[in-house]
Amino acid sequence: MATVSFKINLKAKNDPTKIYVRFRGTDFDCETPTQFLIPKKDWSNPKQKVKATFDSGDYRNKINPQLSELKEEIINRYNEDNHKGIKIQINWLKNLILNFHNKPSHNENDIKVFLTSFSDKFSKEAVFKINSKTGEKLNLRTVQDYQNSSNKLKAFETYIGKKINLTEIDFNFHSEFIKYLRSEEFLGENTIKGIITNLKAFLREADRLGYKVNPSFKDKKFSSPSFKPKDIYFNEEEIEKIRNHTFDVDYLDNARDWLIIGVWTGLRVSDLLQLTKKDIKEGFIDNTNFKTNIPVTIPIHPHVKEILDKRNGEFPRKISDQNFNDYIKKVAEKVGFNELVDGSKNQVLKNEKGEIILDGEGKKIHRKKQGKYPKWELVTSHICRRSFASNLYGKIDTLTIMKITGHTTEKQFLDYIKITPKHHAEKLSQLWAKLYS
């Protein structure tokens, strides 16, 4: 059973001196000072509270109720976090004490001072913000991304044992936070870059509101290096192999048809698998992207029309995003895409001893690992959009492709397509052969 106790160091040189809190359980024993100060003569270690004497009246009336409140707070938080599998250690207790003493009397004062108080408010209000480019509310995934970044900042506060002031966000914080995300959260470089980007968004807004913010975040060096993954796509020859393959089970035939529709529409899986006959209008597919809320119109490719005709004008049978990811891997394996290619694959994280690493809730941690793998193992739903964009690039103007894929900048689009230098050279060679034949 977990117990909370209070004491002072009677041998301490300072008087008044700090009251310490000790929190013990079967697998932890933590002790840290509070910010309560008490004259030694007015404290009772046996009773763990301010003495009931005339001289100690002011201390007794102010401190004893707060000690009871702190004890209750520790037990309540322990019950919540222990149930979640969060490890109780000294930093956990230090952070709880810090939060307890820094409880603002006015929330407005709190968000002007502390980073995570502001980032939490920013994230909660993001659901009402308007995207300046579309004039629409931010999509749900962007809002969730802000909240996730705010949660990572709170986890970092727990790790270092203190709440972070807006004025403390300097290059040292930047370095330590990125180090934490890599070594403790095991996040990839692109995920870290996204968190730092959101952190800068929090700080820009706080700065705009006139709060005291360390100006370091405005420096170009206050960023995180991105990593360009070696993602795969299907070229037109490979798409033909998939299209013409005969599958002996219905669920793979169904998944293959969705895959063919995906590579010739460029839709995200969240939009692709929601298509119905109602989305077909006058030979085009009309769709409003879930992520960007931007409407797009896509001509029906002959391969897509072939699938619709095969199914009496209906799209393939509905399947979940997860099943789609799993099934198209099997589709690619059955077709024979076994060549080793560079790429990144989601794997269970292990330490140097080969032991599986678990998160705070006891769940396995999965992270992408670069290497050479059979191509079919690297197939995911993202291959649809990449194949669509990569196969059309250079054949029609880039802006037209971007209008369908939903990319807002050419740089963003060019980073997305997967045309290699060799492919560019082959296209130039074909052009010369045609011109000089």
C-alpha cells in the first residue's frame, strides 16, 4: 500500500526550513522537498504537521490544510497513473509537487507563463481555428497533431522534473528536447521535425499575444533535421502485372481492385475506401478530401472503369484501412514483387540485448527501420498516391496533378514523388530517340 508522509530536517542550518514529502510503495520510495517553509519550533515530525500552539497559529491555519490537500493529490494521481502503467519515480513526484505549488489562481496568468499550459490551450482551441488557405476549420488530424505535440512536451516536463517557462525555450532546451524524443520516445526524425514545427507554432502564437517568450525559436537553427525516406511506388508495368494477376481468394481480388483504383485516383486511403456509386458524376469521381477539406474531381481511368463494369457499376466491397494495408502486401507478394529494395519498415523496438521495449502502458513500441527488404513487405496504402503522382509526373503539367493530390506547394509535391535520377535519364533518352529517329 502506498503511503505519504511529511517531515523536516531538524539538523538543517536554515530556519525556517522546508517541509519534505516522502511517498513509498512496494516498488518505489521517493522523497523531495516541497515549497512550504516552517520554523523548526512549530513543526511536529511525529504528527507530521504544524503544532497546535498559539505562536504557530498562522502557519497551522495555512499549511496544515494544504498538506492534506497535497496528500490527497498525490494519492489520486498515483491511482490514475499506476492504473495506466506509468512508472512512479522521483521525477514523477517532483513534477507533481511543482504543479501543485504552481497552481494558478487565474488560468490566464498560467498560460502566460508555462509552455504546456499554453500549448494545451492552443490545442484545445485549434478545433475552432480557420485554415487561412481554405477558409475552413482545421481538419481533425491537424488538431490531433497539435495535441500529440503538447503531450510530448508534458512528458518531457515529467522526465526533467519541472514545468517549463515560456522564457526558457532556448537552444539548450531545443537540444535536450530533441535528445529526449530520440532516446526516450524513440521517435523518427520526421516525427520529431513535426513536433518542433508545432512547438514553434505554439511559441509564435504566444509571442503574438504579447507573452514573454524566449526569442530563440525565431532563429533558423531552431529546427530539426528531416529525413527523406526511400519510399516505393508501382510503375505502370508493375500496375499491369497486378491488374492482370488472377487471385484464388476473393478478399485479395477485392483488395487488388481497390489498389488499382487507388493508383489511378491518387486519393488518400481515408477517402479512397469511402467511395460509393454516388461519387460518380458524368464520368468523373467527385470527392472532398477528408484531410484538407478540398473538393477534387478525378476522371475515371480505363482500369477503374473496367473494375466498375466488372462489379455492375459498384466500387469493391468495403474493407477497413488496416485490412487494406495488410491485404495489398499479400497482393504484391502473390504477384511476385520479391526484389530487395531500400526502404523503411515498421518493426518492434528492441534494446541492445534484443529485449522488446515497452512504453509506459506496457505496450510494444513500433518504429520504422531503414534497410533492404523484399518490395512487397514495404507496400502500404500510401503507395497509391505516390504511384499516381510519380507515374503522371512529366506527362502532364505539375499543377494539374497537384490539384488532384491536394499538394499546396510544388516543393511539397516534388518531395512526395518517387522519380529517381535514372528514371529522369531514361525519359530524356526516350525523348532524344524520338526526336532524332
